[in-house]
Amino acid sequence: TFSDYESKTKDFTLPKFIKRFLEPVFSEALGKTLKPDAARIKPVLDDRMFAVCHYKNDRFSEELKNGGFKTSENWYKFVFVDNVNGSGLSCQNQDMLGGLIGETTYTRWSDLGTLYGVSRYSFVCVSNNENFGRNVISAHFKTMYRELALIWLMNRATILAFSEEAAHISRHIEKYSDSANKINGLYGQYIRFINRFYFREVSPQEQGIELHDLAIKNMRINEQLKALDEEIEELNAYTSAAKMERLTTLGACLLPPSLVVGFFGVNTFAWEHYIDATWGWIVTSVVIIFGFALACITTKWALGRCPRSKRSSNKYKEKA
């Protein structure tokens, strides 16, 4: 009930019935001292509750039969959880209303009075109150359809969280000395998500496949996933370019001592024609040691202050 929620504050607040289970481990209070093993809860999606509902009503089911749902304001309200304080629909254009209903309605059983609706924040069904609707469809909504909704929400929330983390790294990409490690860590988590939790097909049943495809489309999960993939690929390209610049600088720094070693160590030089042989080897050793020390100092300086591509970094700042 609404009494289970605490008073409204500017910070995200958990309802009491959830806090009874999670507060020993999690905490959302920003001003409270957290235990060492505590974790903060941060909302990823907006504050609208996702509705999963099966409504058994013979009169409403009969009203929606034979295409009646296409212009039904009640069906629109049900699918989009839309009642703006009882003042009417939030969509006041009949063409747009019909288009939104068509995009979100699954019509395989519509002539029997059974319709499913999937929007960004609801998964609903209307059927009659006969045996199939009362026992079979209701059982599905309590089990597998509820699990389907959890998969959709998990996918959407995870993709948005990844996108937020990628944007955060992009905004501070020149400040972090370990940007490459952060990007590699993000990429590793993204690969694990794609391979273990992102399901392109969740059921061998034809209706399950079609409902899943409808939800993926209406929640724009594939579009967001494609955009996230491009963001991560560009971050990886940036780190690869930075590594190549560092390797190029390192090679340039090691070139002078390599030439010294190649000239004095590999090529034959007749010291006895110019100076005593003992002094010749001493001079050679000093030159090699000096060149090696200079190379080490220069390499350390280059790795710490290697210039990065300003064009690339500016592009990430603009995107962020």
C-alpha cells in the first residue's frame, strides 16, 4: 500500500516492505554512515512501476473483439496505464492513438476476445472469464510471463547502466591514469552480459517468441544495445590509438641507444689506431651506460606524458 512508503524526499527512497529485506546489506541513505559490507542502491530506470496484469472481464473482452480494440480508449488506457488523474487520455489525436494501439497490441487471439499489450512500462492481457482465461492464462501470467517481464526490465536497466558508465568514462577520459583499465573492465562486463543475460529468443513456443519480439521492439532494447555497442567500440579504438602512440614514442626513445650499441658492439672498430685499447673499451662502456640511462629517463617521461589524440578526446567529450 502507499502507506508503506516513507515521506517524499529529493533522494531515492525505498518502500518499507523492500527495506525490511534489503536494509541489512543495502542502503540508499546518502547521509548515513554505511557498514563496510553495505552497498548503495541507485535507480537506473525512471520511477514508473512496470505493470504486469491479466484482466478477466467478459464485457470488456467482448468490446475488444473483431477489431474493436483499434479505436478503444479503454484499451489504450489499460495498455499505457494512462488516466492522468481522471482527466482523460494523454494522447488527444485519433490517428496517433490508433498507431500506438497498433504498435503495442498482440492480436493473435483478438477475435476470441483475448488481447495482449506490451509497452515500455506494462505487459497486460484482457480475456473473458471462462475456463481457459481463468486457469491457463492466469497461470501463465503468474509464472512464465512474469519471468519474461523481469528479463525485459533487466535487459533495459543493464543497457542503460552500461551506457551511463561509458558516458562517465568519456567525460573524464583524460583525467584517469587508468582509463584503459576502466574501459577494458567495462568491455569485459558487457561481453558477459551479452553472452549470459541477453536473450534473442526466450521460448520455443511461437506465441512466446512473438511477445518477446514485440517487447524488445517497444522497449527499444535493440536500438539502445546497438548504440551502446558503438560507444564501447569507440572507447576501445581510443585506447588502442593511445597505446600505439605510447609504443611509437617508446620505439623512438630506444632508437638512439640501439644505434650506439649497434655501432660500437656489432661493428668492428680499430681502437688501436687511435687510442689505447683499454681506454677504448672504457669509452665504449661509458657511452653505452649513458645512452641506456638516457633512454630509461626519456621512456619514463614519455609514458607519463604521452600526448593523446586531441581530436578523439574532443569527440568523446562532445558525445558525453
